Amino acid sequence: MTAATQLREWARLIQRDIHAVTLASRDPRTPWYAKAIAIAVAAYAVSPIYLIPDFIPIFGQLDDLVIPPLGIWLVV
């Protein structure tokens, strides 16, 4: 598998998980803490406030690539 193919597959899986989290957040059987984590991850992804500012080399951009997928994984 090439790197581009792996990246496309990873993006497809993330998209599937986001859809699953959206559906689960509307289901009354979903625990409140899973909904809270989903809201926190979504808020972090669209928030202009970051844990690590972007002007810090490497780590500023790395947190944007790591935290949302880990949060989605945690919710799923």
C-alpha cells in the first residue's frame, strides 16, 4: 500500500467514525459522558483556542492532527 492509499483509507475511517458519533449523540441510550467527550472534541476542533499554540514548531500543528482523532476514537 502506498502512503497516499493509506492516508485515503485513514480519512475514510475517520469520516465513518464521525458519522457514527453524530448518530450516537442523538440516541438517548448513549451515556452522557460519551456525549460530553464528543462535544468537547468537536469544540476543540473548531475552536480558535488551542492547548498548544501553532507558533510553537512541530507541536503546534501536531496537536491538531492528534487530539481530534484520539477524541473520536475515545468516543467510539
